[in-house]
Amino acid sequence: MTGPDPRTPSAGSRARPRPPRRLAGLAALAGIAAALAGLGAAELAAALFAPAGSPVLAVGALVIDLVPGWVKELVIALFGTNDKTVLIVVIALGAAVLAAAAGVLELVRPPLGRVLTVAAGGLAVFAVLSRSSASTLDALPAVVAMVVAAVLLTVLITRLRAETAPAPAHTAPGTAPGGTDVDRRRFLAYTGASAAVGAVALVIGQVVSAGTRAADAARARFTLPAPAVTAPEIPQAASVAVDGISPLITANADFYRIDTALQVPRIDPSTWTLKITGMVDNEVELSFADLLALPLEESTTTLMCVSNPVGGDLIGNATWLGYPIRNLLARAVPTAGADMVLSRSQDGWTASTPLEVLTDENRNAILAVGMNGVPLPLEHGYPVRMVVPGLYGYVSATKWVVELTVTRFDQHTAYWTDRGWSERGPVKVSSRIDVPRSGARTGAGTVTVAGVAWAQHTGIRAVHVQVDGGAWEEATLAAAISADTWRQWTWSWPATAGTHTLRVRATDAAGLVQTEARQDVIPDGATGLDEVTVTIA
Ligand SMILES: Nc1nc2c(c(=O)[nH]1)N[C@H]1C(S)=C(S)[C@@H](COP(=O)(O)O)O[C@H]1N2
Ligand SMILES: [Mo]
């Protein structure tokens, strides 16, 4: 021994021996490895589940918001368009310094290292959630980073501290003083493994999110081609001016979203193709450019979910831009006996649509690329989805569609069919009261009752309203856009004091009256009448 044994507590020192200085460098290394593992896990989680949740990017955004203008200008002057890279490098260096400090603190003053780690994680959570578009899920990656880093830090520093434990009485020749070679090797192995796993996760996360960014950027650059056939003009008289009624055209941001995708598929349109295969004479393959070069048609179609309960809001109406699927099927030439098209999305979801619906001259089944004048939003199927008037979404409206297999109902089943839903899903005639809202209180006098009614592809002939189980009164229908869209209606109610229940009932253009028999959404759509209870003062 050359110097005083650092493990020997000096007089007056506390029970915990002071770790030797030479371990500080290793502790710093452990801190950095733990942080790297945490960040790697976080970037991977962000890429997979919460594209807006990257802690590094969120902290970057926070820094951009907080630094004074002159700093930004200086950085841009010095680094030009590399300013973002510089920012990331600065954040990475800052994180490394913090992580090293956490390692050393955890060694000499536990649990201060963990406290620092949790504080840094908290800052990242704050940075993520302070962005205007953030959802709670976006905080997940930062929390993952915090937990992984704190746990690893504890494990690694505990290993390291084993080295400061009193040496066994008989140390083998060549062992380091304090602890053993085995301890040291274990510590280095754990530290190296943490850092390596973190680095690999980081790289995978980056690769995955690069695909995401490519899809976002491509969508941002993409301008829809002009329609060869524009949608029939929507008559002014199709919209009634009643406060609280659902708008005739649903804004994309308000359009309901239903799918099984935990993360929205992000497809780079330059790599997108549609294959038409199965029972066809000619297999067809189409690129996005091929599709856009075709004469695209606009059409307004109401889409709804089979899971929409009576009175529910899983329904929306949009003007779509797309190309008739029947023309593509005509190129493929389905063979005799085929009666179904199984459409498949990029993420493996499937829908079974009757072939005769898709080939029908009079039904506007399309491959859509545009929604209300803009490219399909990512969550509504960018770059290409199906829209088929008259069928529930689960048997027709495949988003992110990449393949159409012409087949038979007795040969293939689809995603929801396999889970107890009907193999066919024509939309049922239905109606909804939008105003007054259930539970509303208003004064006596004439109350405007209004809502929407739909029987896609058949059309609405009449809507009736009933008060407290009395006579069915005929409502006034707004003008129709077409048989494929919902229709607004109003009824002037001479309301008297008391609590009343209003019910609505639609009749389709074929004369079918909406049934009041209640049926659950499974297996092929809910039935029954929507009702609201209103108190008149
Ligand atoms: N790829 C894919 N497409 C899908 C689904 C899905 O889960 N995955 N859900 C379908 C269902 S059940 C409905 S109701 C509609 C909803 O379309 P929207 O989210 O654009 O409103 O999409 C259909 N297309
Ligand atoms: Mo659905």
C-alpha cells in the first residue's frame, strides 16, 4: 500500500466510507451510460407510440422558445441551416454533463443522483406537455427515459460501490485494492451494456421516426391535383341556420377517427403502390404517381362507423377527391365466381366489400386521396383510402390501403368479421337530434328542434319528431346534397312548460321507416330511435 487506505474510515467520519476519488470518473461514466439507455428507450418509445413525444426534440423546442432573439440570430449567423443540429448537439452535451454529475452525486451523496435524474425527467415532461398540440401520451417517452435512467443509475452505482466495500481477508494476487476484479469487470460490463443498448435503441428510434418525418414532409409538399370532375355544387338550402346543429360538411379536425392503429401508419407516397390481385385476369399495380395522373373525381359522401350508437357521433360528411375503384377493377377483370374484394391496409387491417358494390356504375366507390380540399390527413388514411357510399366503414373504408384481393366471401374473412361482426355492413337508416341537447332548459314558446338523418346511397324521404310518445309530426327537410350524404332537418316545436322527451324517426327514399326496436351495434349496426329530454320553464 502506498497511501492511506481510502476505505479506512478516518476518525470522526460517518459509517458510510467516503468513496475514493478515483471512482468519480467511473461514476460519471455510469451516469452517462444510464442516461444514454434512458434516452434510447425514450426515442424508441417516441418513434413507436408518440411521434411528438421525443424528449430531446421537446427540450429543443423549449430552448428555442426561451433563448433570447439575439442568441438565435447569432446561432443562425454562425451555423446557417445547421442551427437545429447545433441545438441538438448542445442539448446532448448538456445532458451528458448532467448525467455525469448525476453519476458522481449518486456515488458520493445518494440519492442525489436519482433526484437529479428525476428532476431532468420532469423538465423533459414539462417541455413535452408545454407544446400546444401535446397529448398525455406524448409524455410517455420522457417518463420512460426518467425511469430507465434512474433504475440503471442505481444499479450501476451500487455495483461501483461494491468496489469500496472492505476487501476479503485473502485477496488473490493482482486484485485491485478494495473490491475485486470481478466487481470491476461486472461494473464495466453493465455500464458498457447499458450504453450499447441505449445507443442501439436511439439509432432504431431515429430510423423509424425518419420514415415518419418523410411521410409528414411529403404530405406537406403535396398539392392535390385539380379534379377532372368537380363535386356537384352543394345547394345553399342544404344547410339550415340553427345553432348547435352538426355542420353539413364535417371539418377534417372534427371528423371522427376509428382504427386499430396504435400509431398512425406513415407511408412515404413515393413508395406507395396498390396491387389488385386474386381472382383477376390481369393483376394491376399502381403507383401514387399513376393514381394522381388519372382523372380524379370529387364527391361528397357521409361515412359512418358500425359502432355508432343511436344518437352517437361516429359519423362525418366530407367532400372526397378520388378515382372510381370500378375503373381499376375493370382493368383487372375479375373472374367468374368472385363476389368480394378484400382490401388490406399497410398495417395489415382488412375489410370485405361486396364486389358488386365496387363495380356498380351508380355507386361512387373511390380510392380517395383528398378530403375537403386537402390531402388525406395522416389519421384518415394518407396517402390513399377507400370511401364507399352506403356501407359502414369497417367493411369498406380501408385507410392506408395497399392491396385489393378479388376473392369470395366463402374464402376470406376480414378483420372485424373474425371478431364477431357481420361480413356485410350496409348502413341502416337513422337519425339524430342535435338541438336541443338532452338536459337542456329553455323558456316556453316555439323551440327549434334540428338534427341530421341519413340512409346513405338510398336517401332520406322524411323525418318525423314525436313529443312524449304523442303523434309523429313531420319535420322540414333541408335540401339534399345527394342520396349518399346525411340531410339536415328542423321542426318547430310549440313547447309547453314541463319536462318532455323528444324522439326522431327517419324514412328512407325507398319507404323504409327507421325501427324503434333497440339493437346493439354488434353485429351489424345499432337500431332504435334517438331521444332527448328537455325541460321547458
Ligand atoms: N387501415 C384501417 N382502415 C380502417 C380502419 C382500421 O382500423 N384500419 N377502421 C375502419 C372503420 S371501423 C371506420 S368506421 C373507418 C373510419 O374512418 P375515419 O377514421 O377516417 O373516420 O375507417 C375504416 N378503415
Ligand atoms: Mo367503424
